[in-house]
Amino acid sequence: GGIYWRITKHNGEVVWRCSNKVKHGKGICQHAPSIPEVELKQALCQILGMDDVDEAMVRERLESISVSADGSLTPDFIQREFAMLAL
């Protein structure tokens, strides 16, 4: 249920990690996977039908992205997106 933070690892790789895991360690947040930013961007492109990540489009369309313990991503669209999809 925590918010994910963008973290740069010692080797330069960028990952997104649960903020509770970052602040309190694995004992508090055992089941939140780290997500490589490359994979997150690929998923965003697929979800939103983009060839490349357009940060403005992501901000306009997505409220949040839920992460399951298995690492799967579920987009939470902004309400106006639902209205447009329902038409």
C-alpha cells in the first residue's frame, strides 16, 4: 500500500521501490518488488498505446499504478479517461 520512490542503485540502474521498504527495510515490506524503470516505461507505453514515454500524457491519463506482489502493474485511470472510454 506504500508509494513507490525512484531510486538509483550503486551501479546506475534506476528502479522504483516501495517507500516503506526504503525507509524501514525488508522486515516491514517483504512482498513489494522493485521495478526496473525500463520495464515500467515499457508497461506505460503498452498501457497508453505510446511508442515512447510521453510524460505529459502519463500525467493526463493515469492517477496511479498499483503494484502486486508478483510485480504485475494495474493502471488507475483518471476519471475523465473512464468517461471517454465509456462513450
